[in-house]
Amino acid sequence: MLARAYGTSGAAINKTALILELQSQVQDLQAKVQALEMNSTAILPDLYESVKDSVVLIRGVTNNGTVQGSGFVYNFTSSMVIITNNHVVSGTTSVSVSFSDGNAYPATVKGTDPYSDLAVLSVTGAPKTEYKPLQIASSSTLRVGNPVLAIGNPYGLIGSMTTGVVSALGRTITEDQYTGGYAIANIIQTSVPINPGNSGGPLLNSDGKVVGITAAIVADSQGLAFAIPSNAILREISSLIETGTYTGHPYLGVTGADMDYETAQTMHTNVTYGWVIGGTVPGGPAANAGVQVNDIIIGMNGTRIRSRDDMSSYLEENTLPGQTIILRVVRSNQTREIPLILGTRPPPPG
């Protein structure tokens, strides 16, 4: 009996010690979280001060009135340029750029790419002191949950900052007016609040480097915004400045839809992911490769393709026109590999 009582007492002591240890660990974690929050709060004002003068207000005149958006200064091989969204300057007959000190100067659109919603401007007459360029980091380093911030001019409220996190990567959006239905790929989804006028402004990481360009919001949504990845800038800016355009977007020549459980049941297949071919363009890359209607694309070059987002983002980030890729498709419940030579996407409308 004494032994049993002693054992029970020992267990109770051990349990109490464990509880105290866990409580101590929880308190330590809470203290660390509070310290991180305080540190973040302290850093943000300094971060804003270090980048705010690099963000500009862009105003354009169109046949229907005036438009405005945001942009930022970038040093490309010793030439100072302004980077913004294509949709900010599309259709304008004249453009001006206002720096943070209020001084405004005429600008010229040097290059545009509707398929990535990018535009590069040059400013006439601005002294060197106006230009405070930002650095661009690779968007490939981003992870879901990373803190990001946007600076822009929503509703003309110059130099406004909002913060949030990366909430998803590899999204696609469409701007039919500018892209003719083709997807803008590899988009960054964030919880950063943005509004009309933010478009073209920088999306920054915690080091104050550009990882994207704020581009779009979903009407009536809460905490859902999109940004063009900085890799698109790094990939295209040389061509945009030197030729005025970018022609490196790969092209399959197909239409289709995301695969899901209900579609799989209708098609009598057990494949519930991928992208099912609805049609091919005669003479296009897919048709020439032998891709058929109802083929289900489930892989590209060994990478699993779950949806249009995966497919478009993989192509944009990893391939170029003229390159041969290996499509993995399911046809009549049989898996096969199809070599396909990518084409060049047709010029955008307009």
C-alpha cells in the first residue's frame, strides 16, 4: 500500500512539473511573439521612410478624361525608369509623373506588355535628385505567410501604405480588355488592402525590396488582392526598354477547363485534377503535337499540373517559345507522354 501511494504521489509530482514546464514554454512563446510584433511595428515607420520617395503618382489623359495610378523608380543599367502596370497607361494620349515632393514632369511610355500587365516609362526634365530607385528581389523567394506591404496612391491619396501577408502563390488572373482572355500567370495573392489608384505601385518585402507590382482587386472581396511577380519585371524589362514589347510568352494553342470530381464522373475517369482540353487551335502547337479534345494534362516536364493556375504559372516561369516540353496526359484512362514545341503567343488585342 505504501508503495502504491508513493507511486501515485510521484506521478502527481511529475504531472505538476510537466504542467509548469509547459506553462513556462507558452509564456516564452508569447513573449517572443510580442517581441516580434513590437519589432515589426518599430521597423515599419523606418521602412516606409526609406522607400516612400521612390513611389510616384502617374496621371494620364485619355479620350474619356483622366486616369491615375502608381509606379516606382528603378535603375536599369544606369538609366532611371518608372515601372507601373500596363492598364494604368493603356489608351492614354499623354502621361505625367509626380514625385513625392509634388514636382511633376511629362513622361513617355517606353514599353508595354499587356500579358504581364507591365509598362515602363521614361520621364523628361526631372533632375537626378528626384530619382530614388528601389531594388528588385526575386519573387521566387516568397512563401505563403511572408509579410508584405504596398505603397501607392489609392483614390489620389499620395504615399499611402498598407500591410498584409502573402496568402497564395501561382494564381492566374485575366484582364480580357487587354489580354483577349489569355491568363496573366504566376500571380501573387495577398491580404494587403489596395484600392483604385494603387495599381502599379510596389509590393515590398520586409527588406524594402520590390517583390511584385500591385495590380488588381476582386470586387466586394475582403482581404483579397493580386500583384504581378517581380520575376516578370526582371525577365522582361530589357526587352520592354529596348524593343517596346515582350514576345517571350509561350503558347499551347488550346482551350479547356480545370478538372474536378464531377467532370471526372461525367468523363468516366478516375483523374480528378489537371486541365482537360476542350479544343485545339488548327495548326497550333498542341494540334501539331497530336493533343486531342478530352485529353487531361496532368504534368509538364515532370511537374504535377493540378489546374490552370499550375499550368499557366509553370509555362510562364520555366519555358520560352520554341522550347520542347513533355506533356503528361491522360487519354481514355491511359497515361501517355507527348512532346510539344511551344509557340509564341499571338499579339494582344489592340
